[in-house]
Amino acid sequence: MFQSTRSTSETSSQSSGNSQGFRIKRSSYTRKSLDDPESTESSDNENDFEPFLKKSWDIYSVSPLYRLDYSDIHLKRCSKWLREQIVNYVSEKKKDYEYLVQFSLIKSLKIGGNKNDYVKVEIQSKSADKTSILYEGILLATRERPPKLHPAFTYLPTLMARCSQDSANIVHGLLQKLFDCKICKSHLTTIDFKWLIAIFCTDLRVSKPVTISYTNRFKDEKNAINLEIPLDSSNKIWNRVRGENGENLTVTAEEVLEFHSLFNKIIEKYFEINVERLHFTKIKMYNFTVSYPFKIQINDSRLLKELLLFQGEDSIIFY
């Protein structure tokens, strides 16, 4: 049976200095860039998203960063410190490489109500004949800073990162030390996937099918069940669920649960598979892929913005 954990008490705690955190309960979600063509979020900075499209990103949650100063001098000091620490982790075989580390601000990119500039961290390795990007990370926020957060902390609770797992372990460990923060990999729950399917797989402007992957155990992709479902089927279900509320941009938890109740019956009818007790592992459309634990690859700026807004609403709030 479905469990609407977003609309019941769901808490999570992490720490940064003396701050504490809790996870917001979701009983509804208002779609923004997908449905509202007049929204400033949908048109003002489309080109600014180009560097982040058609790439695979892992999503992390970040507690408030202590003493992060946006001045050029401070960012250069951070770059120098991180480079020195990276060199200490390099094996003897890599000593001939030069490492370039840069903290920079992304001032033109804004999503939601947060007014802070986003911070980009990039690490390159350079040899005589090759330059490679070892790490690329974007620290961002999509909502306003919590009013009770201490002024010494900067609120950028979402991290998009592109790197190997070894690089992530090293760099994130150093960033935690530098800013006295906590960086944790975000995990999509079954309820998260249900919301995402209801929000993204009912887009009438998309005619190509969606592939949804299920498994009976997390991290068991070899035994995943991949079902290709025409979007017009999900659209018909969504229209039936919403009825007169079809023009309303706000989606409720009750609508999501009703949608999946009907959606699962269609799957059982045509595929003879009961997916009620299975776990979601991936949603894949022609321009949008989200997979467990939380990896994304998106080719459309409005889809990327909507996903980050969705994730940002449910991220940890610290005070």
C-alpha cells in the first residue's frame, strides 16, 4: 500500500556547528517552470543553464557553510588551501601532474527565492599533454535563507557534483573541513519517485514514452524491471485524477497517491506485474533521467529548474 510519508511527520537531523535541521513535510507542490510560461524563472536565464545540461550530476545535501565569504580574496584563499590539500592526497605516480583549483561565483544563475550567488568548485589535473577535470561542483539554493540561521553561516543546501566516487570522498571531506559543514549524498525515496512521475511524466508537451525501472531491492540494477509506458496513458490518468483542477499548478499528495493507484492498475493490466511492493530505481525520458540514489541527466533547462526547485523544497532546513 502507498504510504504518504511526505504528508505525515517525517524528520531528519544533521548538524553543522550548533545548528540543527529538519526535513520539510510535503503535502503539496506547485509546479513552476514547467507550466507557467510567464514565470520569470522560465525565460530570464535559459542560456545560463547550458553548461549544466546533457551532463550526469550526483545530488548532495549540504549543511550551512561556516565563514564562506564571497570576496575574491577569500575565494582565492579557499582555492589555494584546497589545492595544497589535494596534492597531499596524490599518489607518487601523479606527482608530475599540476593541479588547478578554482572557487568562483555564478552570479547570473538564480532559481527560486534565494538571493545568494551560487559557488562553483572546479579541480583540474594538467600534465604535459593532457588536461582533465577531476571535480566539478555547484553549491546552490532555491529558496530563501532560513531566518533563524546564524549570520556566520551561508545557506547553499544543494550540491551538484560530477566526479568519480574516490574524488567525491576526498574533495567533500576537505570541503567539510574547510567550511565546518556536512555533505551527504541525497537519496530519493519511493515517495520521491512517485512525486517526480506525477510532476514530470504528465507533461502534455512531450509525446515520447517514459521508461520506469523497478527492482525488489535497492542497488540491484541487474535485475531491474524496465517498463516503457506511453505518456498519453499517464496524461489520461492525470486528467482523470485532477478533473476541474487541471489548470491548477498546485499538486497535492492525495492527487499523487490517487494517480499511482490508477497508474499501477494500468501496469498490472498490460504488463501483468504488480509493482506495489517494488522500489523505483530510474525514470527515463528522451531528455530527462533520474536514478537512485539521486543522479540526474537533463537536456532541458526548464526540467532542470523544476527538479532543483522540487528538491530544494524538501531539503534540510537548518536554524
